[in-house]
Amino acid sequence: MAGEAGLLNVGCQSGSYRKASVAKPDFLVAANPLLPKVTLARNQSHAGALSSALDAIGGIRRFVKKGERVLLKPNAAWDRVPEQGVNTNPVIVGEMVRQCKIAGASDIIVTDYGGADARKIFFRSGIRNAVEQNGGRVLLLSEDDFIEADFNGRFITSWPVLKHIFEVDRLVNMPIAKHHGLVYGTASMKNFFGAIGGNRDQLHMRIDQAIVDLATFFKPTLTVIDATRVLMRHGPGGGSHNDVMTFDSVICATDQVAADSRACEFLGKSGREIAHVVMAAQQGLGEIDYRRAGYKELL
């Protein structure tokens, strides 16, 4: 936090990346007081769970218009199969692509920057097949896909970010809820680590504030949290099926903080017990009390 003794800010090394020449698009949709900001649906059909949660928050056409370009940002950073609960469920990603096509999106890009072998990860996770079968395309990233952007955050001053966010109309964040050894539990806000380049290890010095700075910068159109299978321990990479619990749930939200606060409960915590969720609420990013924000659950 600015002003804390002995704590430094971090930013790009000068000249390492091309500087962004335009402002990041405003991805947010207009607030609607008649609609909840967080919806949760349970269904053994995971595509059905997403469809129900999405309809309850206004439907796909609230978020995607005909002719728009959409970027979906799942968690696809680990060489794992879906049953291991560390990457976003491919059924949910595929259904989101299908929904965007229904709304008339002209281009649907799905990408993440994390694992050493992205081609293998997207294949083994099932995400590549799900995306392509529903009319989207997977983008495999390199450091050339990042440009320096100003953050003006409390910790991050500037950082290389995915250049494609400057080229699309809508950003849909699609994380999986899971345990994380450094911050206990993660969902939507931490997922933006996969939308930046550079030496991300530097951000672990103040990881909670880094998460808040990233979420403040990106501000997606819609957050879709996969809680169909939740990694309860040994995250973020997991590995053992014994560490995974099945909840068959999907969250849709227009408030990142409220969404993560609800997602924490799958891990047995409240949002007030997770430092970066508390900090995000304190810094005005959203409402930590998801029921107060506006919540609807569909069983």
C-alpha cells in the first residue's frame, strides 16, 4: 500500500516492451439495479449451470453485442485433465463461446499465459477442442504478445499486459475457484496473472496488493467462476483427484469482489478471511458482502 515503510513499487524495465499507444477499452456494462450482481447456479450439466447463471444476470446479450470481438480468459496454466480441478472446465469455456456466437460476436479469442507448453496444456485440459467445436479460436502467447501499460496502482506502476485487450470490445474473465498456497484461495482477481508478461515472481513480494492492482486495471465485462470441481488443497497446481470436491456450480458476476467472496465459501472461508478480497473491497473495487451487492442462487 502506498506509504508503507520499506515497501517498493514495481514496474516495467525501461525499453523492455513497446508502450501502449492507446487507452485500454472500458469493458464494463451499465449497472442495472433490477438485476443481481452475482448469480450462482447448480446443475450436473455444467453447460446448463452456466446458461442458468448467465440468464439470471441479464443474459448474454447484455454483455456481448452483434459484431463485437470478445476475449475469454480462462485459467489454462497447468498440464492437467479437467477432473484434477486446476484449469477452467472446458465444458464451461465451450458453452461461453457458444453463447457469444449466439449474441453475434464476430471473433471469440480464448487465451491464457502461464504454463511452459501452452499447446499441450490447451489440448490436455480439453479447452482447445471445446473452443474450436463452438466456433472460437485459441491464441497461444509469447512475450511478443505483451505491451507496457500504465497501472498507477498502489504496488504496480506499469507492467506488460496482453496487447490483445486493446483490440477487443469485451473481456470475460473465466477462472476456476481453487486453493492457492500463497493466498489460500483464488478465483477471478488472481486469474489476471495470466494476462500479463514479464517477471511475475516480482509480484509475489506483495501478492495481495498485486492481485488488487491487476483487477483494478482489467475490470472485465463479466466474471464467470467455475466451481464445478474445486481444488481444496495443494493449489494452485494440485495433481491428486483426492484433493478435489465436486460442487457442480457456476458463478456469474459484474462485481469481482462479491464474486470472489462467494467463491471463497467453497473453500470453507468467507471473503473477509482472504487478504486480497478484503483489500479490494477497502480500495473500492467492489462489495465484499455478496448478498448486499445483490445475489441470486438457482438450485
